Amino acid sequence: MAVEVTTPGTLPSVRQRRRALRLIAVCAIALVLLTILAITSGEVPMPVPSALRAAVGFGDPGAIYIVQEFRAPRLVAGLIAGAGLAVAGAVLQRLFRNPLAAPDVMGVTGGASLGAVLVLAAGAGQALIPVGALGGGLFAAVLLGVLGWRSGLPVLRLVLVGLAVQAGLAAAVNLMVVRFPKELAGSAMQWTAGSLYGRTWPEVQGAAIACAVVLIALALQYRTLAVLDLGDESAATLGVAVSAARLRLLLTTVALAALAAALTGPVSFVALAVPHLVRMIAGPPTAATLAATGLAGATLLVGCDLAAQHLLPIDGLPVGVVTATVGAPWLLILMLRESGPAHRRNT
């Protein structure tokens, strides 16, 4: 049985806009507080004024080094990756009208993991891991498109093919990790669990520029996405080549998700859960709710990373473990909700 949700094609009400704007404001305030916490807390705690001065290059040289070389890159990486994953998940769920569509379900994060592990297996430096992850994510998108193309990219077929692609790529990653030398296996396992540890400014700056380009490309296609929300038949009546438009949006969204995964590794459930939470709070999808989704994803990932660093009694715990722990119950609730009597009556 297909699990689908429909998106209203009506214009958002004033009340919905206000809810979206309030959510944006709440997330922005939360991000400011999390930013202050991220740059002040750690093995070397700092007062807020000292940390803020160090962030802009003033004050004690040791404080400047700690904030600018360790804490700030990790924080910015979490902001970029969280926003990118959440927006990618929201677009995929709208594109396929399926609440389970997400990069970690459709095979994108599995491809990113395979690309990163291949870079490690080739003996390349850590700096090339994001490049390998991006290539792996795009490879997964191409594989997904090829395997689903015969049926004109229908929703259910792509989701099922994505699950198969994700499982196959995860198996390949596990096989390679098992055959790694011991000195490489630890690095590979930490990355594939999803971690913000050790991010550097060149990696963060490169990801920020690439994500900005992809987001611009996505914004240029937003009107097409809104038309597709009306349904394939209505979109075709309005002159949209449905299969080609869906494929372009798919590739753009996968590029965004792959760039985010290249920065953090395959962090689970951010792309799946955040769009649902935003819809529950702010209502049907609009441009404002998409912006709120990005801010909420950044807030969730940075918050989970801070919890992994400072609240849990395990040193070096990857943030992906925390997001998976938070997201697994949500996935179970979602599946039970979608299989309930009310949904069955609508299918």
C-alpha cells in the first residue's frame, strides 16, 4: 500500500504565515543561544565576553586559537549540514508526496558514506573525504534515477528503489570497513556514524559556497515544485514536463543532501523528522516554512552535537548516534500514524 500525503494547493492564510514567522524567530533565538554555548563550553570554559572577542580575533591568543580553530568550524559545520539536510528532506517529501522520503532513506547518505570510505581506502587525506562523499551521493542519485526511470519516476517505485540502494551501499561500506587496516577502520567508523569532530575552515568554507549555489538553483525551481504540489495531472495541464521537472529537482536536492553529508557524515533522521515537525507547527509547506525548516534543522543538529559533547558521559560520541536515538521513536510514531484507520480510509 502506498503511503502518500497530499499538499494543499491553496495560498497560505495570514495565520499560517504568522505561525511560520514565529517559528523562524524561535529558531533564530535558539541558534543564538546555542552559538554562545558552543563557543564558551568545553574543556577550557570561557566567559561569554572573552569567547565573543576571541571569535572576532581579539583577546588572549590561546582563547582565539581554541574558538577559531576548533569550536567555530564545528559550529558552522553543524549549522550548514543541519539546514541542508532538513531542506533536502522537506523538498523530497513534497516532491514524492511521501512522509518517508528523506536522503537517508533514498540512498543519498549511503552513497556519501561509500564515497568517503573509498577515499580513505585509497590512502587520500582527510581533506578529500568531502569530495568523495559528494561524488558518492551523486552516484546514488544517478543510480536511483536509472533504476526508477522505466516507470517514469513514480513515487512508490522511487521510494522502494531508494531503500534498496541505501541497503546495498550500506552493505558495501560495512564490507570495506571490515577489510580495512585497524588504523583506518576507526576513522571510517567514526565518519560513517555521523560526526562534526575535526572540521576545518577550508572544508566549511567550501561546503558553504557549494550549498549556497545549490540553494540558489533550488530557489529557481521553487515555482515548479509548487506546481507539482497540485498533482501530476494538474502540473502537466499547466505545461510542466512532470518527469523531467521531478528529475531536475531530485538531482538538485540530492546535491544539497550530499554536500551536507560530506560535511558531517550520514547523520540520521534530521532530514526525515524536521519537515514533519515544522508542518505540525507552521502548517502546509510554503517558502516561509521551507526557511523555517532550514533553521529548525540547524537548531536540532547543533543542539544534538552539544548534547553529545557535554551532556552524555561518553567521550567522542558521534552526533549521529544522538540524532538516531532521538529520531527512531519519531519514525515509529510516524509509521504507526500513517498505517492507522484514518489513513487507510484515505488510501
